[in-house]
Amino acid sequence: MSDGLDREKKERDAVRCVTSELLRERYWEFHHRSGLRVQVFPKKRHSCTAMFTVQFGAKDLAYRTAEGNEVRVPQGTAHFLEHKLFTLPDGSDVSERFASLGADANAWTDWDQTSYLFTTTEPPAQALRTLLTFVTHPYFTEQTIEKEQGIIAQEIRAEEDNPWERLYRQTMRALYARHPIRYPICGTPSSIRTLTPEILYACHAAFYRPENMTLTVCGDITWEEVARIADEALTDWGKNSAGMAGVIRRRYPETRPPKEKRVVGRAPVAKPLFSLTVKDAGVPQDAVGRLRREVVMGVISEALFSRAGSFYNDLFESGHVTPNYSYGYSVTPEIGYHAVSGETDDPDTVNRAYLSFLEKVRTEGMSPDDFERYRRVLYAGFVSGFDDPEEIADLMVEAQGGGYPLFERLRILQDITLEEGNRLLREVMDPEWTVLSILQSDPPVSGND
Amino acid sequence: MGLSLEILGKEPLPESYGIFPGVTLTVCPTQAFKVGYLSMLLPVPLRRERAPMYSLLLSVLRRGTVRYPTIRCLNRRLDELYATPYSLGNDAVGGWQCLGFSAEILEESYLPEKLDLTGEILDIMCEMLFHPLCDGDGVLSRHYTASEKKLMTDALRAIRNHPAAYAMTCFQEAFYEYDACGYLLCGSEDRIAGFTAEALTDVWKELLQQAPLCLFYVGGMDPERLQALVKERLGGCLSAVGRAVSDGEGGFPEAARSRPLPSPVHWEGVKRLQDTLEAGQSHLIFGFHAGVTVGMPEFGAMMLCNEILGVSPVSLLFTHVREERSLCYSCTSEYYIDRGDLVISVGIDASSRQEAEKAVLDQVQAIRKGAFTDAQWEAARRSLESSYAQVEDSPKAIAGFYGLRRRFGMEERVSDCRMAFRRVTREDVQKVAEKLELSMIYFLEGTGTVGEAEEEDGD
């Protein structure tokens, strides 16, 4: 290795290769000299996916000025900024540039993160340069913001027309008193009308910083190639950030009791929709502990609520639920909840069945057979995610956002025990902390218990 | 630019084996994936009066079998088999309704135990198809039939929950009203109410005795081992229903090839339909007949025409209707390759209807005149090539690509398809765009008021 390359390599943190013998996969991770974290997962596929992720999402509703003052921003700012970064100073859309390189670009905003990505089946170097450049070079004007407001207003309308989305938001508002998960990711037509170039520039300066971002690449590419491209594209990035606005990681402390126990909303649905949600207030603050809780809760959720279980089948066979049914546990550093959702003619009967089922399984616990069966269900689900570059990149971004190593989930799956599962089942699935949320076409029934 | 397909060499075509008369196994052997794909499909002629009956039959077969009498037993077994994702196939393609099952199967080398997972899944497919739960008199379970009829009716009613899907369903029903095949595979409430378990049983028996059986596998299992497995699992089931189990012929069964679809009816002028629904957003849908289907010489040009118009990231609709005029969030076109039709759909504010209609039709006119930039042309070509290149990254997509082509009698590889797109010229696209004949405009007016998000308080 030449002196120059040697020096460059030393400038980065050590490059670390992470391997899973079970999956027969490995990836590399290192810190670029700007401070950006980089993950590269070589995979022999036609397509290559790259994601550039910032820890700035819909829950981030404030930033700190250079003087240390806290400034509030409107709902939907992170999502609006994501849309507007695609506009380049010459007025064109960066999607055109990606398209000319044979790449398909996209982006999404979640509660905690915003990701910009492309997928291509052509050599990805130039598209990767474009990705790194456009995300780090914002350009906002009043005219382009005004134009985007019309587009996002239609996106908001489309979401409002989705009854499952409305049920989810109604449920979150009943579950949480303070956390911004209560609000829509896109904001509201009125909140996005208050956005200005100044607000977007300030948020970009505060959050889009190397130490707050990650680059993830999966495809037929090496870490050395990605490192070289990052060096070329990010020459000055992050060097002038001293004294600029900064990130505020606001906590939204929540108590265990939900804000409301029963909520009913109105929507033109053919059959009432329901969500039965239990609030988990014991989410561990350490990343691996949180992942462990997510994995164990995943097994519990399958064992209790899968389509092979008695809860679903008793209700299905008696005609109380339809196959339009889902369940799962969600967790972030700040919130955790387990939800069962579906369609029914009689939400209160389903709720009664749910509450008595929880009492029963908390007493009896899961059987060893069920525990093993659903441990393998989760194993299969995880392994099958490693065929597709975009899915792998998603898993890596999720792991990075969660703060745990990518393959840790497999180790935990092998490690967890039935006793641990039953302990957590009794702790989390407590009928005391549940919310029944209903969306129906009849006029709303007032009746918060 | 991009990879040179000429120097890549051609990937092998999947091999088809005749297992028994009318039973074919097509195999794409590959070690590239952790999860393989297996489907078992029975193509039947798509007929308006039969389609919903077949849809109901499929749901009843999935409900319970002799060995697994309830859906709970079936689901538990599937969970034991590593929660193999399992789907009911029920598609209308090329004049056929393809009924059956498909599964994504974890490769043996990733299983923590020794288990013939593919064989187990094949067993379950055979169990559902040949041994569904029947009442004592040999009729398919009346209880399950009644229950599935109710669920089918509920699902029909629930289409209204999603305004965009409701608009598209109403449009397709009207657009294909001339077509004896129809479009809506689940029929209407009245039709469903008239189905009986006895009639369903007759349809099931006829299906077992007459329909070709097409299996498609993409994965790591040795083709010879798989052939033996299929013969072993299917042989007994077929002879029990009176079908021959002598050696079959190779190749795709002729009986399952695509059938010509009825010619579209040409209404006088453009047919306009309008409907209302309580929703915040309105939907405008345009239906064009072009008469260019997969396998025809202009197919590549039509694919590119669709891409430039409403699919690529810099499509005419995206650029001029969404980005320039801010009229919508979603504005796309879709090419129905087996019917030769093109459909454009836009989600808009009701007050923008006239402006949106003009803007959309302007883009169709633009493509006919060749008024698209070199950048849009190049982007469309690359986007299309890229989407085809990605087919080879997914076992399910590989099965979909080759399954469709076999049905149309085409021996075409993914790389052939990509090469064909490269030969298309701008003039070819203009020429094929001239064939786009606007036939119907459907408008679903959302009559809802401002949604709840507008009233949401800030924090």
C-alpha cells in the first residue's frame, strides 16, 4: 500500500468486517474522515442499492440555534425537506440525473429517520456520487416550496382516504399523550403552509451532519470503491459545521396508562375496523437490550396472535373477524406497543375476547412447542431478507438506527428462552394498559371509559 | 453505455419436463438464493360466469383438508415448515384464469435441521387441491362454502374503503364490459349469493379431471430429484381422479397457451363515466386501446411508450402534471400487456378536474408527436432495461417472467427482452403511440370534507 493510501486509511477508523457463518454473508463498516458512518454489504446481484440516511424524522420538531436557543418547527418538516432536496439549483429534479445514469431514486421519511436511496443495475459509482452530493447541498426557494405544497397536500389527502392509516393515527393519539407519533408524518395542509426556506435550511444545517448520518450500500461493489467515491464527493462536508445549529434529541416521557382506553372515529368503511393495542412502558434504553425485547416480543406476538393460534381462529370461525387481520410489536428508543388490527361487525365482542385471552395466556404462559415453532418462524423471516439488495440495505439501516449490529438478531434468536418469553408476556401484555380503537361508518359514539 | 449484453452471453432458458399427460414441471436451477420458489397452477379459460366460482373454490380449498381439517391446522403446519409464505394464485392473464398455489421455500442448506421442505410443501399443495374437506356425501364442506361466500361478499364491499382501488375497479368493469371474460374475478354480490357447495363441487371435479397442471420451480434442488418428487407426490392423486399417469410430453401444455381475447368495442366517441364517493381525493382514469400485446413486433415500442409516458422517474406525466403544475402526488400509466390497453390514473383535487384532464391528454399528444427530450428517452430505456435486469434477482420474478412467456408461446430470455428494447427507435415509439385510442374517461369525485389532519393541533 502506498504512503498516501496508508495515510488515508489511517484517517478513517479501522475498517471492520462483520461476518455471519450461518447466513454465509459479511459486510464492512468504517467511519469516513468526515465522520460519516459507512456500511458496505457486497452481494452478487444485478442490482445495487445505496441509502443515505439521516437521523431526522417526523418526531424531530425542534433544533438548537448556534446561540443555543431552541426553535420549534411545524409538523411535517422532515418529510417536506425530503421532498424539496430533490430540486436542484437549476430547477431540475435530481431524479432526472439519476435516470440518465440508469438509476431509480426515491426517499422516505419515518419517525426517526429520513432515507434517500437509489437502485441501479448499471455500475453505481456515478449514481453514488450524485446521491452524496445532492443530499448534502440543499437548495430551497419560496417558489419551489409553494409548488411542493400542492403536491404534498394531495399526498396528505391520499393518506386521509386510507382508513387503516386513519385508524393507526387515531390509535396513536389514544395511546400517547405527548410523543409526536400522535401526528401525521407528512404534517397537515396548514402546518406545511407555514414552512419557509429559512426553516428548511436551518433544519438541514442542524441534522444533515456527518455524525448524524449513515451511508449504506449493498450490491456488487467493494468497501474500497465506496470509500474512494465518498472521498471524492464529500471533500468539504462537515468541515464548517462548528458554531452552526445543532440537533435536539427531545425526550417525550410517557406514563404507562394510555391517554384514552377507548376511541371511536368515523370513516366511510364497509365494516368497522378495530385496533387492540397495549402500551409497553418498559423499553430498555440500551440498544441490544431493546433488540432482545423486540425479538422476544416477536415470538410472543406470533405465538398468541398468528393465524395458527386460537385467538384468531376462534374469532374467525365464529365470523367475528375476517382474513383482513394483522398483528405485531413496534419499538423505538422512546416507545413500544403491541397491536392487533382487523375488521369486525362487533368491536366490543372482539375486545372482550382479547382481554379474557390476555388474562388466560398470562396465567398459562406459552407452551414449549409454540415457543419453538415461532422462534423458527422468526428465523426464516430474517434469513429470507438476505436475497435482495434493497431489503438488505433496509435491514442495515434499521439496525443502524436501532443501534445494534446487523446479525445480532440471529444470535438473540438462538439465545432466548421460554422462561424469558413468559416473563415478558406477563409484563407487557397487561389488559390494564390496552386501548380499543374503532373506525366505523356510523356517527361516532362518545364513550371514553 | 451500461453492460454490454452481447458479451454477457445468454442465460439458459428454463427447462420444461412433461411429468404426466397435461402435467408440466418447469425448472430454473439456481444456487443464488436463500429462498426458492414453487408454484402449482391450473390455467382455466377466463369466463365471466365461471371466474368468481373459481375464486370461491380456491378459498374453500384453502380452508381445510382431510389431513388438516381446519385453517388453524393448515396454518400450524405451515408455521412448522418455517412459516413458508404461501399464496393463492388467481390471476387473469392472456384469456386464462390461473388458479393454484405458490410458496417461497427456504433452501435446505439454510435449515437448522434435516428436512425435505420442498416435498412437505408439495404435499400440502396436493392435499389442498385433491383432498379438501368434504361433507359425508362427498360435497365440498357446506359450512366452509357459506363462510367463504360471506367473506367474498365482505371483500367486495370493502373495495369502497380505498377510493383509488374503488375507482380502478369501477373503471375496469366498465372498460371491459364488452368482454365476455370480464375483469372482476370475484364477481358481484348477487352472483356470489347464488353459488352452492354442490355446484362448486362439480366445478372442482371438472378442474381436477381436465385442467392442465403447471408447476414452476426456481431454486437449488436438482431437477432430476425434483421430477422424481413431483411424480411421487402427484401420481397417486391424479390416478385417483382418473387421470393418466403415463409419461408426459415435454414443453408447456398447448392447452394452457394464451387465447385470443375479444376485440374491444369501439363506442361512439369517448365514453365518459362519473361517480361519487365520500373521500378527500378525486380520481381521474383514462382508458386507451392500442391492440399491441406481448409477443407482437411493436411490443418493445409500446413498453417504452408507457415508460416515457408514466412510469420512468422523469416521465411526461410526472414532469408536466405533477412537478410543473402541482396537480397531484400520484400520476402513472400502466400497460396491460396481455390485452394491449394502456390506462392512466391520477389522484387530484375535484376542482382540478378540467386542468388535469387537459394536462394528461396533452402528454399523450406529446408522445405521438415525439415531443419528449433525449434525456427522457434515454431514461425510459434505461429504466425499463434495469427493471428487466432485476428480474434475475428474484426467484418469484423469474417464475413470473418465464411463466407469462411460456403462456404466450415465447422462447424469450430476460437478456433477449433487454436487447429488444435497445432496438426500438424514437420513431417506433411515436408510431405505436398513434395507436393509442382514447376510449373512456372515468371520474370518481371525492365528496369528503377536509380530513382530520387539518384539524390536528400542533405541539
